[in-house]
Amino acid sequence: MGVSHAREATQTLINNFDISDEDIFVNIGICGAKKDYKIGSLLEIGEVIYDGISYMFEKK
């Protein structure tokens, strides 16, 4: 999908729906992982590294 498409899709959701503090965004997709994980495994991701920048996610 790519970063710019993901950003545009997220912005479309924000623009078209009333977003409140109780709403939760769930991103489900395909990712690359170490061979330690079986194909099709569900992973909880706490960090994404993109273009040399680390983005940490806080758990709620």
C-alpha cells in the first residue's frame, strides 16, 4: 500500500467520521518478520522503523 496511501486512507477516515477519544484504530496488514515466526502468525507490533526513524506505539 505504501506510506503515502496509508496516510491518505487514515486522513480520509478522520475527515469522514466523528472521531472521539474512545475510538481505536486497528491496522491489520502484512509484514516481514524473522523466520522465528510461522507464516500467518498474529504479531503485536510495538515499534516501526521507517526511513531510519523509530516510531514507538504506546499500549492503552
